[in-house]
Amino acid sequence: MMYRNADAKPVQALLGIVRRTLIEGKSMMICEFTLEKGAQIPTHAHPQEQVGYLVSGKIRVIVDGKGFELNPGDCYCALPNVPHSAEILERSIVVDTFSPPREDYRV
């Protein structure tokens, strides 16, 4: 199964945050997020494990109450049901993998 990035439907997830679900398999899903400077991802938790990679920009991620400032090439992990949030410090692109796939992110 192959998908092209250009075919992924952009979804306005929150103000200043666009999600594109790129591909999903039986047990995982990859999404790309374009994040505008100043955008906020409020504290939330979900049953999926989330592993992210910062492609470009700068963000501050808070996982289980611990904050980390990420630069391009840095990664993070939020285990299932662990509260996490993010502050977007510069226009950024993040690629997240969710396992299992998030039903609400399926297109």
C-alpha cells in the first residue's frame, strides 16, 4: 500500500494546526501536522501511544508535566493515557505516529 503526500486531505484540527493523515496500517498511523507560530495544542490524553518527529521549526512539548523544547530532528513520545500538550514557538512541521490508529484521524 502506497500513498502520496499530495493526496492526503488537509484537516483544520485547531486554530493554526492542519493535520494530514498520510497512511495507516493495521496497528499504526502516520500523520503530518503543519503548526503555525503561536498555536497551542491543549493538554489531552488518548489510548494510543504517540511518537513524534520535528521536521522543521521549534516547539515546546509538555509530556506528563515535563517540558521539552524541540528543534528539528528531535523526537518525543507520549505513552497511552499520559497527558501532553504543545506550544508552537516557530512555524513547524511534525510527523506523528499513533499506535493503534486513531479512529478520529481516519479519513
